[in-house]
Amino acid sequence: MNLEGDYMYYGVLLSPCFGKVESITFADAERIYEWEPLFTIRREDGSMEVVQAALSGKIESIEVQLGDIVIPGMVLAYVKEDLFVTGSD
């Protein structure tokens, strides 16, 4: 077993609210960056919620489509996280 560099870390993007998926701004296998807007969800009251990435990496799968109804905690996408730290010193 090789213990150096063979691990994959997966992140999950979750819906923060009840609503309908209005936009998806990326595609499968696309690289995303921390704080990038990824989904727009129209809340039940008509306001818009922008879901941003809290991590950087490559999209492994998108679990919703445009027009899907979502609930809080529902998985929107899975991300293979970057294994290096980003940010300022």
C-alpha cells in the first residue's frame, strides 16, 4: 500500500434552503475555486440564494438539474478537493 499521495478528499456542496435550482454555473469535471458562485436557488419567498464554493477542486458529479426542487442539506454536487492549501500568508 502506498501511503504517499494516493488519498482523495471529497467535499460536498449542500443546499442552504428550500427552493428551486435556477442556475448552475459550471459543468461536470470542471475546476472550481473557493468562493466562486456555483448555483442560484430561488427561495420559496422569491428571493435568490447564491451557493458559493467553500473549497477548491474538481467537480466529480452534479446531483441536481435546472428546475429541481431542493431542501436544506440536500446534496447539490460532489467535489474532489485540491490537496494543497490556498490563501494568503
